[in-house]
Amino acid sequence: MAELRVAIVGFGKIARDQHVPAIKAAEGVTLAAVASRNASLPGLPHFSTIEELLRNGPEIDAVALCTPPQVRRAQAVAALKAGKHVMLEKPPGAAVSELDPLVALAAAQKRTLFATWHSRYAPAVEPARNWLARRRIKRVKIDWKEDVRVWHPGQAWIWEPGGLGVFDPGINALSILTRILPEPVFVTSAELSFPSNRAAPIAANLALTDTGGLPIAAEFDFRQTGPQSWDIVVDTDDGRLKLSSGGARLVAGDEVLVDEKEAEYPGLYRRFVELTAHGAIDVDLVPLRLVADAFLLGSRRIVEPFED
């Protein structure tokens, strides 16, 4: 089978740090071009926009959209109409309702639409899911706290409507949560902290549950300095399970079950290759719906201004 020829659209930090090395590491896929207004990669064809790429670029089979979520819908429409498969970085869009027409268009074009949740491909996630499936869960606590200046330096889009603010990393925790728990969950309340000069929250506290009343608390914060915290702790009738390092490390009681380096994005591209072989669609909107519900239910608290 010929390799899947992919063009990256939007060449910022996530594309450089994750997508480029993942494509090199994954079998069956090759990087064919880059479309970005502000960046390029030596040795590869470069175009300023996706429209220019589709019109004048080399032969490609697919695009990986790594642009801010506010502009992805229009780019995905252009790619699908041009007969290309589409990978969407997370979150898949700026709004939940804009994804259904994209799914319908992909199906009509017989092309793959893949809404990625990279944290679900962390090495400890599936072992955690399997461990919890055999136990009664009593409570869940999420601490997802990082320094926005380290992970999103100078990225103004994340503070704009549709940029999600602290939910950009927080949605990673929700994507893991909804993978490892055996029952669907929903938001019951939220408190969102907005800097006085920004349109997206810098911190959020969520309460969630399932139909059985499972207590779930989540704390997201963009103001963390020093060690970063990406932890999910689950108390069960058979002890405590802790997922840490964003899903790279798993400890049950005192036993370390998984402790591996991050390898999420090669897994995403292996999945993308599988999907495109059949023109299949993989779009799970549950994590994005939870974020939307947090905005719907959340009380707003104004905090000190944020300056990058």
C-alpha cells in the first residue's frame, strides 16, 4: 500500500514538537508539504494558506489541521471538498454544533474525518481502563495544572472566544476520564475564573458525576509554576489508582504498573492510516460537550489580568 501523503496546515509549536517527529516515527505516512502564514520546514514545499496548498501544492492524500480551533471548520470543508482526508487537532472545533456538518460532508465524500484526542493514546490510559473495569469506583479527583507561558507562549488565540483558555489542556484530562470510566459522565456545576482582560478562563473547577452519583472533581489552572500537574486519582473498593504525567505513569496502590515515555502522536498517525485505508470516520465529541456544558453551567469569577 502506498504511503499516506500528509500536509500539515498550521505550523506552530504543536506541529513542530509533535506532528513532525510522529510522522517520521509512524509507518505508512509521509510529510509532503506545510501550509502556514508564518513558518516553514526546510526541504518541504511551503504554502501560505490551505487554499494555495490545495490549488498549487504537490499530490497529497490528507491534511492535519494544527491551526487554532476557530478556523478549522472552514479549512476542513475545503480539504474534504478537494477529496482529502482530514485529521483535526484537539479540540476538533470552536463549537460542538459545527462538527455534525463536517461528519456528514466526510461521509458524502467517502473520506476520513479524525477528531484526535492525543491524551487517550498515552501509554497508561488503556491499562487504567482495564484495571478500573474490574472494580467499583468510589470517587475521582483530577488536577490538571500547567504554566501557560511555557506551553502556549505568545498564543493570543487561546484567550479569544473559541480558544478555550485553560480548557485547552483541561480537555485532555476529560478525554482520558471519558475513556477510562465505564459509565458516561456529565457536568453538574462549574466555577470559571476569567482574567479581567481576557475572554477565556485561566482556571476552572468542575463537579461531574454519572447516573450512579459518582463524585468527580476537576481542577484546571493555567497559573501553575514549578512542577506541572497532570494527575487523575481514582479511589476504588480495591485501593487507589493514580494516573500521572498526563497518562504516562500508572500506580495502583504501591505498585507501578506503567512508567513510560510519551508516545501519543505516533499512535494518532497509526490510527489515521488505519482509518484512511477505509475512508472511516472517528469523531468523538464527548470531551468537547463536557467543556461546552461547563461554560453553560459555570459561574464566572473575574480575577487579576493576565499578561503574557
